[in-house]
Amino acid sequence: MKPSLLIVLSILTTASMHAQEQGRGKLTLKDCIRIAIENSFDLQDSYAASRAAGAGLTQAFGAYLPSADITANYNRQLTNLKEQFSIVNGVPIVGQPLPNTYGLTGNLNLTLFNGFRREAQYDAAQANVDATTEDVRFNRLSTAFDVTRKYIDVLRKQQLLNARLENLALSQATFDRVKTLKDNGRSTIQQVMSQETELANQEVSVVTAQNDRDVAKAQLLNAMSVSPSQLIEIDETSIAGEATANTVEEFRRKVGPESISIQRAFETRPDLNANRKRVSAAESGITSATATYWPTLSANAGYNWRNFSVGGFDTQGQVYIGLLIRIPVFDQFVTNLNIQNAELQHTRQSMTLARLENQIRTNIRSAYLQLSAAEKGLEITDRAMKSATINFNAVQERFNVGSATLLDVQTANNQLITARVNHVTAVYAYHDAATYVEFTVGTYGDQ
């Protein structure tokens, strides 16, 4: 069996083993996105941050409720437990020692006013909850986008491998033809060796393409947050293997002009909304820091009981109620420092938001340029593919009747494989560019 046929058989056998060992059939793009979202490390972190923000909001609401605590104590005297002698109104009295002392205290405290600090802290906590919710949405979108790009790359590498295999089969057929001509005395040994060298080069290209495909699969599995050593097969129908003029025109209508996409991104991007919420939280932080200049007013109520035995809760206990006002006079500039730190945090959050807005404009601009280049690549490579195919078929026919040389066949074959590789690359570059446009606009997700 010829080496080239061994390579083809090996590749087909490996693919079959992959599919059998996987046992789950071919993975569609939606399958991969679902698995990635279930396993994403970034999403698990976002979920934990969201739960923590929810607890912070609950705590901020608790500031409007009274605090309550109960304290109980017991003490026993261990020394000097002798009878005590004393004279009361001229009458001698002998008292027994009381070694045990019991105490019980209950207290309620309600803040009535603290310079709007509670309100500011509640607003900040609510903004943090909203921000972490948007973080979850953005991480889901980012995960879906990353998996999609990796999926497209696997498809591209698979199609390139298929093209290399087809080209190898063509080279093998040409080699068999030249060898037959040599056996019939119509060709030379130099032509046989030349085609055998060409065949070996094509075999190397196949091996390289297969390795590139396997590496792309490992990167896809990594994006799915699963073991990259798994053996998987993907569904090649999840993404179209061609991009027609109608596809291009329809997508252009869908996304609209660049200016509209920028406006839509500013309205829909979850990461942008999250940063806006954090700016709002920072503004509330300034209000909270300023509240220390204001007086605070609180109400309290409670019950105190102390006795040498357990009992007498009515006679030995006291119930009280009161108001407490605290007026700050001088705090050694602590409040001023807190205000400056809060304003610094607000400035930093505002700058982060401004940088993100500018980055989104830049990304959308880059995405549209990439889309335009991909559209041109489709048209050029489609034209080249048609011409290369016609030329190869014509040269092959001429070679079969002896009116074309082996060099002509090899040249036409190389042109054809180059055109095929460029066309496959252009098709998936277009799909990648279209996905990038949707991501930068904020309209791509896992739905």
C-alpha cells in the first residue's frame, strides 16, 4: 500500500475512533456554548460576586431596622465567704455571704438619622447588585463569543484538512498516471521522481493540517473549561461552509451602519452598564463619606436586671427608653480624608467608564474594517477558485492526451490547492468577522 494512502487511511481511522470514543455524537455550536457556560470559571466567580453583592444589599436594608441584643452574666465569689457582722441603728446584724450574682440586659437601638448615610449605602449596594448582574450577562456573552470563535477555527482547520486530503488524492492519481506512462515508455524516471516528491510534500501538508485541526480542538475544549485531552467531533453544519452574496447583504442590513452600531452598543453592552452602575455606587460613596459632618440621632430602649438569686425580675429589673444625639465637633480631619478617598474612587470609576466607551468605539471600528476586508476576500477567492478549477481540469485533460507536461499539471494543482485554502480561509474569516461585529455591538449571546 502506498504511503499516501496509508496517511489518508490513518486520518480517517483516527476520526472514526474519535467519534466512537466520544460517545455523544457530534457537538453543535450550541452544545459547546452550553457546556462552556456550565463550566466557566469566570462565570462561577461572577455568580459568587453577585451573591455577595446581594448580601451587601440585605445588610444595607438592615440599617433601617433596630438592632437588638441580649446579654446574660453570672459571677460567683470564691474568697472571703465568712459571715458579715454589722450594726444597723444600734442593732447588731449577722449577714450570710451572697457569693452568686446574676445579671440580664436587653437592648434595642434604632438609628433615626445619620446624615443620609443609610440612604447612600443602600443606593451603593443596589448599584453593586445591578453591576454584578450585568457582569454575569457580559461573562455569558464573552464565553459564548470565545467558544464561537474557537469553534469557527476548528471548522476552518477541518476544511483545510479536507482540502489537503483532496489535493493529496489528486497528486496520488497523477503519480499513478505518470508511473503507468513510465511503464509504457511514454514518460521518464525523472518525471516519476518529480511527482513522487510532489506527493511527499502533499503528505507533509496533510500531517501538518491534521495537527493544526487537533490543536484547534484542544483550544476549543479549553474555552469550554473542560479537559483538552478529550476526543470530540463537531457538527460542521452548525456554521455554513459558504458565505454567499445574499448572506453578506442580509448581515449588513441586520447590523446597520457603524454609527448605529455604536449607539446600540452604548445601550446594550452589559459591561458598559456595569461600569455605569459602579460610577453611581461611587457617587453614593461620596454622600456616605460626607454624612459624618451631620449630627446623628438614635433611639434606644432596654431592660436591666441584677440580683443575687434568680428571681425578682419585676422588683430588681429596670425598663428604660431614651434618645441620643451626637454632634460632631472635630474628628481630626478623618471625614475630609474619607471624602477625598471617595472622590478619588469616583474619578477612577468615571475614567474606567470613559476608557471602556472609547475602547468600544475602537473595537466596533476595527470589527467593521475586518468585516469589509472579509467581504472582499470572499469575492476575490471565489473568483480565484473558479478560475483555478477550470484551469486544472483543462490541464489534466491535456495531460491525459499528452499535450501538457507534468510541470503544467503540478503548477495547476498548486494553484488549485492555494485557491482552495484561500477560499476556505476567506469563508471562515467572514464568519469570524461577523461574530466579532455582533459581539462588539452587544447583540451576540448564548440565546
